[in-house]
Amino acid sequence: MPLLGCIADDFTGATDLASTLVRQGMSAVQVIGVPPAAERQSGGSPLPEADAVIIALKSRTIPAAEAVAQSLAACEALLAAGARQLLFKYCSTFDSTDEGNIGPVAEALLKRLEGGFAIACPAFPTNGRTIYQGHLFVGGALLNESGMENHPLTPMRDANLVRVLSRQTEGGVGLLPFTFVEQGAGAIRHEVTKLREAGRRFAIADAVTDAHLMALGEACASHALITGGSGIAMGLPENFRRAGLLPARGDAGALPEVGGLAAVLAGSCSRATLGQIGTARDHLPVLELDALATPDAAALAGQAKAWMAGRLEAGRPVVIAASAPPDRVEALQKKLGRDAAGALVEEAMAEIAEALVAAGVRRLVVAGGETSGSVVQRLGVRSLRIGAEIDPGVPWTHATPDSAPEGMRLALKSGNFGARDFFLKAFQ
Ligand code: ADP
């Protein structure tokens, strides 16, 4: 039975949250999408067992009504599995519009849980996201001067989150200010009672340091719903330990042993990933596919399959990359159109991933968010048990996809994450 049930509005945010919980001593599983209700009804809860279950949706920018429906379905699945508290996780830059989706989803969940009141705290001080007097800062800049005002899908043009959330909800948004948060859990609880009595249903919680997040977490131990970024989860595991529900786990990130061959698939063209491929070149066999010279997914996959045939051997990972510098990416995009160019390479990477697993690869690093999405989908991965981090934000995970039911390791790396030697470090 999960103690904490989480609903995340995007895939990498879910992993980030899961990693935070593992660091704080909870075992965590990330589930991809809401398991169908029919499956749940026939065989009981199909959710994997862990102290925390995180259902990853892709609901950040879809129409608000759909985001609400998916989030409520996730909520039902988590409640059916026995979750005692729910966390709605969104981006630490509060990515949303006046139509939603943070407000409408939070309201719907609060109503379902008959929670009455929930805090909203996207602060993530480690990454420079802090909240003071309800205003969100990114590093030293207000949110609306941080570059987020130009985001293509969710431009954030107001740093005052009390106002932002008020526009997305039926009113009743207050502020849980720094002065109380700074004093600790007791003062926060007292102020929350006053906010509730004043008819507030949400309050933006100030937080400038991790200590503030820990105090907020402690103060919200009895709340049915908590909303925020991954940082707000930091203080929650201790509540469960204090209540005697969560045993001390030195091994929250322990994963089943997995043998088999190892490989890296890179579809990210970010500077960090290009650097990581550069470093790998000096140590490992690296195939660099040229999508511009061969703009055909099946042909690219064919080249990779022929190349890997003689090179996969125990104890030495191989690297297969479609990644290219900006001028070559632009040239392919000009030739095919932006979406078609991306789809072509993603299709090739998915097919190569399938071939690698068929050839016995059971430890696979994938570089690139979209690339990871297409690989996970092709392999038939439904959930990921979260292990220890290789570098901040990128844990090893364990999955039992259709294509490798005995289990395999996956590390799904957002393009810009990881140190230069990431591909070497992952296998050490
Ligand atoms: P990131 O996490 O860095 O954003 P993604 O995988 O999300 O990485 O996005 C990279 C996109 O670039 C994918 O759609 C991928 O298919 C595409 N891509 C990869 N290699 C090339 C290339 N050589 N030319 C054009 N597009 C490419």
C-alpha cells in the first residue's frame, strides 16, 4: 500500500519527485499514465508496491477539462491502492495559463478529497526557485523577468502567484508568508487554521530555503492534499516515519540486480549530451548516425543493427547517437520540416532500442526527453522503480517491459542533465 500517492503533470517532473522521495528514505515507483479502470477493477490494484507511487501524466498544457479528468482518474487509482495522502506535482516555475491547468486540477482534487484547504508551493531553492511574499523568483530574477515570460506554451507574465492562482480558481487564495514559515511547523499550522477560518482554500506558501520546505512538509502532515514542486515533498517522508508507518530504509533506492549487455542511445542534441558523446568517444565504441545523409528511419536503424552486431560484449557499453550540432539539425529540419525531422529520428531510436533489447541489452541509458518517451513507449514500459541517482535528477530505474519481462535497467536523461562523463559514470 502506498503511503503517499502523487500525480505529476509531466514525465521528467515525476522522476524528479520520485528521486527526491528516495533520497528522503521512501521507496518510489513511477507509473506511466493512469492504469485503465477495467484493469484495476478486475485484478485489484495494478499499481506496483512502494512507499510512494507517482503517476506521471502529460497534462501540463492539454485542455483544462482533460487535465482534470486524467488527474481525477489518477487520484481514484491512488486512493483505491490505499494512499493516505496525495501530492499534486507541477513545475517549479508554476507553468500554467489563466485557463489552467494548476488551479482547475488542484480544485478538483481538493473537492474529491474533501480536503478543504491545500498549500501551493513550487519553491525549489536548490535550483534557484524561491518564493517570498507570494512572488516567485528564478535565481535573482522575478518569474516574469526570468525568460519564462517568453515560454511558447505557458508564458509566465506575473510573478505574484497569489494573483496567478486566483485567476485559475474560484477565489479563496491566500498567502502563507515568510514570517510564519520561518518560525517553523507550529507557527505554520496556526496560520493555516486562520487561513481556513478566513475562507481560503489555497495559500501560496513562501519558502526560500530547504529548511522552510521541511517545516511546511511537517506542518502539512494531516493535509489530504499538498500541491507544489518536487521540493515540497522533502519534508513528507519524515511525517510517515514519525507516525510509525514508514520503516527506516537505508536502501530506499535498492533495485533488483540485472545482468546483461549495456548501451547508450542518444537522441538529444543539447550541448550537454554532445559533450557527453565527445567524452565517451575516447573510451567506448561510438556509432554516430547521420540523419541528414540518411533521412530514413528504417535505414538508420538498419545501420545501427549492422554496427552493433559485432560490438556488443559483456562489460563494455556501446553508444549509438543521432545527436548532431545545431547547423546539421537545422539542415534536416529545413529539408523535412521540424516535426517530421524529430519524428524520423525518434522512430529510428525506438527501433534501435527494440533491437538492442532483443540482442540482450538490459542496462540502457537514453539521452533526450522526447527520445526517452518514444523508447519507453516502444519497449512497452508501464512503470519504473526508482533507484539511486547517477547525477542530480537522473536515477537508474528498474522496469519490466513487455520486451524484457525478466527486468531491465533504464536511465532516462533529460538532454541537458548530467556531467561530461555521464555515460561512463552510469555503468561504474
Ligand atoms: P532534449 O531532452 O535535449 O530536448 P529530446 O529527445 O527531447 O532531447 O529532443 C531532441 C529531438 O531532436 C528529438 O525529437 C530527436 O528525434 C531530434 N533529433 C535527434 N537527432 C537529430 C538530428 N541529427 N537532426 C534533427 N533532429 C534530431
